[in-house]
Amino acid sequence: MTTTLIDGIGMLVTNDSTHPDGDASPLGIIENAALITCDADIIWVGRHDNAPDADRYHDMAGATIVPGFVDSHSHLVFAGDRAAEFGARMCGNPYTAGGIATTVAATRAATDDELRANVRRLRAEMAGSGTTTVEIKSGYGLDVSGEARCVSIASDFTEEVTFLGAHVVPQEFATDRAGYIELVCGPMLDACAAQARWIDVFCDRGAFDLDETRQILEAGIRKNLTPRIHAHQLERTGAIELGVELDAASVDHCNHVDDADLLSLANSNTVATVVPGADFCTRVPYADARKMLDAGVVVALATDCNPGSSYTTSMPWCIAVAVRDMRLTPAEALWSATGGGAQALRRSDIGVIAVGKRADFAVIDAPSYVHLAYRPGVALVTQTWKDGQLWAGQ
Ligand SMILES: [Zn+2]
């Protein structure tokens, strides 16, 4: 058991509005702060002046510390590159769900080691920009052994693994959708469920319709997986209402929502996760996260990192875009990228800096968290700590 005093914190964002030293905002900010970790956990948080001694000492020299970012939506297990498709899209070609087939072909052709190396590389990028927890989906194998392989590789990197056999219908099943759905709900789910926590469906034009989505998610629920849905990215399908009905942890994208969707979300246990990287990279109007917050919906912010429609690993960049283009305040965007992500993963031990929680945090070389949005694209995260250990940076 080793205790470590993290001292000299100019601004500490705790996301704990109950701390007596914190300001009254949801971010629970403490100035001139310190915290103490014991192994993987936080055991003390407060003002520098009151900090007790510890076995080890780190001086943060006035930096800002925020909870580690919780990226609740990513597709890191893949091979190949779709830069040409991105280039064509920026010249006017529309985004469709069909491009996923390109990545499926490359992923099927890759070795386990190649796939693992790619996840490791992207995971390192995430760690370097302050992300301490990431959800990783399968979805580029789309056959029994391929999906089982993707789920297994994902589980080497995170406990937040999502089975997404229902990403699109693969080409070999183009004339037999029902056959593919049977495969997903049967042998594929059987092969993946033990290593996954979540089940997801891309419910949209060109992917799966509402009835198919219900069938697949209900099969997952019977295997003790909790649903999350790619919902209303390309059009309004009813997937948000279905997500609320099935107690999905999150409905993600949400570009096309009406007042009934917002009301139903606001009265539910389901988070709306917006992914500004996908809106940016497919050049569509941003999801209206401002309207969601104003309607009382809990909003999370995630990268949706994938090679086709959102090839970014940077939560700070997502925060900047959410502030600039989705009209979140810097405080709302930071909360959505930390506490909101944790809620989208139904975790209470992360996304908050408080006694008894995981010692996961990012050190920002700036006098305030506002710099995450104020200085877009600048690498301000100098250290990332996970489970009480320096994980990235120096
Ligand atoms: Zn996605």
C-alpha cells in the first residue's frame, strides 16, 4: 500500500459538487488543491493547505487537473485506411453506411497481431490526450470467428467491450438479411457474449431497421448484455424510443431528434451520446446537444473513433468542437466528456475525483480547464494518470 500526494494543483475539477472546498458548480472546482491516492484509489481531496503527508510526492506546478476522459464510443479493432473515401467526401460525395464493407475486408485479412498493434497505437494516442477509459466495439468481423476475435482483442485493452455484430449486413448476406440476423442472435452472440458487457446495433438507413434492432438487442439482453444503440445519425428511425424502452445505457449520434425523443430521454435512465467527430468528418449539421441539455437530457461526449467517419482519438478536440459548434459551455462539454461518459457506461467509480473513486485523471498545462476549448488542437495534456499510476506523459 503506497500513498501519493499530488500537490500544487492550480485548479482541480472534481465533478463532485458536494465537496465542501469546491465551488457550487457541477464541476466542483477547488483552487490551490491537492489529492492523495492509495494504490488505484483516491483517499483524500481538498485544499493544499490542509493536505496530510503521504509516502510519495508529486508537484504539479500550478497545472489544472480534470477527471480522466471517458470515451464511451469507439471502434478501435480494425485494419486498413479510408483516407481516400474521406478525401472524396470532402469533395462532395455523401457519407453512407456502405463504406464499412471496406474496413470489414481489411480487418478479415489482418492477423491478430496486426489488429492488436493498431488498437495499441490508438489507445496510446488516447492515453496521451487524457482518456483513461474507453469503450471498444467489435463490428468489422461480421462472421462468427471474426466477431469473436474482435471482441477478444478489445477485451485485452478495456473492460468496456461492446458486441456490434449488427454493424451492417455483410456482402455475403446481401440477399439474406434474415439469415444474417439469425446468425447475429445465435452463434455469433454465443461466441461473443462472455467477453462483452454491451450489445450495440447500427439502427439506421443502410444498416438495420427498428424491428431488426429490437430482435437483436433483446437477444443480447437474454445473454445479460446491456444495450446501446447507434441511433438517428442519418434519419429518425424510432431507435431512441426503443433505446429508452429497453433501458439502453446510451443512444449515440442523435442528429435527428424531435421533441418527443427529447422528452422520452429526459425521463429515462438513457444517456444521449453526441459524437462531434463524426459530424465533422461526414460534414453534416452537428447534433443539437444544446437543445438536449436544455430539455433535461444527460449528454455524453465521445470520439466514435473509427477509420471511416470519425478518425480522431482526441477528447480535448471533441470538447473544443462541442463548445464551438454544439454550443455547450466549456463546463458542460468537460462534464459530458468525463461524468457524462461515465454515466453512459453506467460507472460511478470514474469520471469524478472524490474519495473512494479510481485515481484516473489528466494534467493540463494551463491555468483553467477552459483552455481545452480556448486552445483547440493544442496538446495541453502533459500527463495522464490511471489507477493511481502515471500512464502517459512525464
Ligand atoms: Zn460508432
